[in-house]
Amino acid sequence: MDRPVTDIERPRLPLIEICVEGIDGLLTAQAAGADRVELCASLVEGGITPSLGTVRAALELATIPFHVIVRPRGGDFLYSDTEYGSMLADVRALRELGVAGVVVGCLNADGTIDEKRMSELVRAAEPLNVTCHRAFDMTRDPNEALEALIRCKVGRVLTSGQRDTARQGAALLADLVRQAGDRIIILGCGALAPDNIAEVAGTTRLTEMHFAALKDVPSTMRYRNPHVGMGGDDLDREYRTTVTDGALVAATIAAVRA
């Protein structure tokens, strides 16, 4: 579980989690005032499991808790037996490393929570905190899905209210907060920014909020081969990097705590 904090250390609500890619993103979010980080690789795919080397380095440098996403690939959340086996192995490895928590999500083909697998992942992670990621937003019945996650003993669920943005999903987010009570934490997300985060917080009564404050920066490579790309036909993608924008993190936190 996250390290207990004293009243003096306890962050002002809402608690802010920043979704980052790699060590540099973690350090930027940390310096900008984040309370917690979700550590990922490949945010262009919505986030997949970072390497254990990345996690070890993060443990050496982090001064705030971070949760690690365990997602073997992009795409849907219906996993093969071998994919699921790798998730269990990653969760156990992360538990041994001593991270604060893991972020997972498994669905059945009919759009319900895969309670068997989610319960197994929670047991494999103990005593770590477990978050269900936005696989939740792809379920057919969010109220039933929330009860399923509670039965699985998941600690929190990341959701935009099953819409592209938290503003659009605000009504469902507020409903989920009421339904959850003190049984599970609703971690709200979805295009949160300085101009909307306070409104969403006030409307939904979320106590935890999550966003990725990203910007593209050009590569500093001087030599560029115009004839080959490492991932598809977007050759320009080879020469720009998406990074966490510390100023935007700080501005968004300030807007919700003004």
C-alpha cells in the first residue's frame, strides 16, 4: 500500500496523480508538485508496462509514491493465457521490488470485469495497492463493474466516466463517487487542464484526480535518415518526443487548489 502519511504530510485534496512515461516524466511531475505518479511506457499506446530497469531507477530517485501499470500491449483488455501469465509475473516482480502499487485491468469478451483474473492479480500484488485502469471505461455497465471491482478487493478505479473527457463524464463520475462511498476510491481523469479541473472537482466531489500533462519536443538529432522509420510510416515521429510538461502540471494543480 502507499506509505502512510502524517496529518502534516497529508496532501491537500484532491490528491493529484500524474501519468508519465519513464524516469524523466516522473522527475518532472515530482518537481511540479504531484502527489503520486502512474509510471508507464509508450503513452502513445495508452501506456504499457515499463521495464524493470526503469522501475529500479525510479525507486532510487522518487520522493513520492508511484504506481506501475501492468499492461502487456496496447489495444483491448481481453488477454490470452500467455499475456495474462506475463501480467502475473510482472505483478509479482514489482511487489518484490517494493513499488507502492500496480495498475491493472482485465475484461471478459462480454464487457464485464474478469473477476477471476482481477482477484488473482490482487492476491499476487498483496500488500500493494491495486488500481483498475480505464479498462473500466470499456465495460457495458459501470455500476455493476464497480461492484465487481469491490468484490475483487481493488483499491481504486481510474475512470473518465466512460466518456472521452471528465467534463463529458461528470454525471457518471459523481454517481460513481456516491456509489463507491468508502469502499473503493474513484480516481477521475479525462483531459483535465487548468481551465476545467476545478469545475470537474466541484461537480463530481472526486478526492483523487489523474492527468497526463504532455507536450511534444523536437529531437536534437542532427543526422536524420529520410528513408526508414522505426514504427510505421510517420517518419516525423522518429524525431519528436512526448514529455511531461512541468509548468502545465503545476498550473493544473494550482487551478484545483486555488
